[in-house]
Amino acid sequence: MRNVYIINHVEVVHNEIYFILNEKKQLSQLQSTGQVIVDSDNEAFLYIIEENEAYSYISFAKNVWPHLLQMLLAEQKAYLKVEDGLLPLQQFADELQGLLYNIEGNSNYGDQFVDNIEKAFAEFLNK
């Protein structure tokens, strides 16, 4: 089973956004993949990371969607903050944008999820 790490805390510093990982992880254990997938059942975006030669997920649930929206609107650089440094979340904004456009109006993701996405990201989707 893959590890799923849930992001609950966020820091914004200048034009950077830090998604804080509460688990004890070393930067040397983690690597960005530049890939984001959707977990429509749990209403979350999952950023895939390599962790000790296996894949794990960083979960961005509805409670952090306002921060994802601001990241997109302000074109902030995204990082995962671990105990000993910052891991750049490569391609996060690009991947997220592509998913948002794909989800919009697409009932394959489930009507409730699509509705929640369209409401939460309306400012981005309607610009």
C-alpha cells in the first residue's frame, strides 16, 4: 500500500507557497515526479512523489483548495516543506490547471466532486 500524506497546513512566503508535511521525513528520501492525479472519491488532488524508490501521495483535500486557488492566481511556486528543507513540487500548477479544465463539466468524476471543484475554483476557471 502506498503512503498518503495529508496536507493540513500551509505557509506563504513572498511568491512561494509551502505545503507542510507533518510526518518526519528527510529531504533526501523524497523526489518530485511532476505528476498530479485526482481522488474524486475523497475529493482530493494527489501529488505523486518518489519515496525511497516507491511512490507515495501528497493529498490536497478540500480544506486546502483555497490555497491551491491562490497558488494558481498568484502564480506562486509550490514546495513541500519537510523537517530539513523544501522539496520543489515540479509541474504542480501546470498539472493542476490541466486537471481543473478536464474536471469542469465532466460528470465522469462524479457530479458532487465536479460541482465542488467548479465552486472552489470558479475564480480561476472563469478568468
